[in-house]
Amino acid sequence: MSEPGQPPDTSGKAPWHAPTEQGVLRVSIIATAVVAALGITFGLLSGSYAIVFDGIYSLADGATSMVALLVANLIASYNASDASNRRLVEKFTMGFWHLEPMVLGATGLLLSGAAVYAFINAIGSFLSGGRPLQFGQAIVYAVVTVLISIAMALYGRRANRRLRSDFIAMDVKGWLMSAAITAALLVAFIVGLAIQGTSLEWMSPYVDPAVLALVCLVIFPIPLVAVRHALEEILLVTPVALKQRVDEVARQVVARHGFLSHRAYVAKVGRGRQIELYFIAPAGWPARTLEEWDALRDEIGEAIGDDSPDRWLTIAFTTDREWAE
């Protein structure tokens, strides 16, 4: 039996204090576009490749957020109950959960790849004698970007306490990374400005490539964590906690109702939880009505919990073990 659960309220009529997943991502995309424009503009004006990289990094992050928003809209449309989405459901009967780890994995690889490319450029610039930098303009950019990044991280984290979206969680991490990176740039630029007119002024051309290389080394491994989790979901690696919970419920059902054994298959794909349960019944059991079997399925589903549109639960009963293997 498949139980996709009751559809959530995807009408977009949430009150102002309860933003939707799509609404949070839209705000994040707008803020990312602003930061990217500031980074590229101030980077070119100040002569800082570190700021240009920060802007391009934000631009790439914004592009992937747009893809995440598209996937979130598809999932919301799939879970909606109105007739206008009937064709969508007929074409994609298994839903769109599988798109989430793909997007998250691609995002992580893109951001890590950008960090590697920028690191190589920073090393090349450092070896060629560095580059001059307008520290005043760079400091203005860094201050504005840090404030925007912190504000967006707090906004996303507060909204995600209720929404619990992997996309928003990844977005919050991105804003926190942006705040940390830009704060490091700010410190470096202040130091660079402070050494102007001193005996250490010869170091100022190296400030920008040095801080860019350091930032790249720090941020490179961070998106790879998301890539690893995405690969686990794409490869349908069994989530241990979910498997233990399902097995515990199934063992109780076996003992209480006299089944011989059970087989459980679980996977986490994006926000989706896919569960298949097979119960092996003794041969020659007395016949039961379909209503009785459905009532038993309801009992098992309630015991497993998490009855939402993101749970795909299938429960079958058989006397033939091969059907369960």
C-alpha cells in the first residue's frame, strides 16, 4: 500500500511571519544577485580578484538557488491536490524527490570547483608580484556584504525551524560561508590599509592574492560534505536511524499478529522517505477481508510515524518469501 500522505498547504497564502520554502529561496536569490553585482563592480573598481571571485561565487550560488527553487516548486505542485496538476502527476508518478540530491550535489561540485580555479589564479598572481589594490573601496564592499550575509543567514535559519528544508539549510550554510569569507577579506583589507606609508608597504600587493588563496583553501572542502550526502541519497544508501525504527515497528507487528518474519527496505531521497515492508504470513492462514488488511496497514503506518507527503510507504503481506526478497 502506498501512502503519500495528506498534501500540505502550498497555496502560497502563508502569513508574513511564516514564509514558504519558495518564498525564502526567492528572497535569497534576490539578495545573492545584489551581492554578486556589488562584488563584481567593487572588485573591478578596486582591482581585487578576491572580491571579483566573491561576486562570481555568489553568482554561481544564485544560479543553483534558482534551480533549487524550480525543484521546490515542482515538489509543491506535485503534492498539491488541485486538478491542474493531474498531468504532472500522471507523467511523474514517483514524484520529484530524486531531483533534490542531484541539485545539492551539483551545487557542491560547482562551488568547490570555483574555489580550486580561484586558488590557482591566486597562486599565479602571487608568484608574478601581486597586484595593487584600492583598499578603501574594498573595505566598503566587505562591510556591506558581511551585513547582508548575516541578515540572510538569520532569516533563513529562523524560517527553516518550521520548514526543515534541505535547500534552505544549504542556503543558510552558503550565507554563513559568505559572511565568514568576506569578514576575512575585511580584516585583510584593513591590515593592508594600515600598512600604507610604512616600511611594510611593499607587502600590500600581496594582500589580495594571499587572502584569496587562504579563503579558497578554507571553503573548498565545505561544499564537499553536501556532495557526499547527495551521493548517499542518489545511490540509495540505507539511512541507519530510519531502518532501525522501521525494523522495530515491524518486529512488534510480527510478534503481536503471528507473522513468521518481515523484510524492510528503506531509503532517503531528498526530503522523501521511501519505505517498503513485507510481512511473511504462515501458509493456510484464515482468510481476512480487505478492510481488515487495510486496518492493519493503518496501524503499521501510524506506528512508523512521519505521515506526510514526503513519506512513500508500501506494505505487503505474502506467504511466499520470494516476493519479499
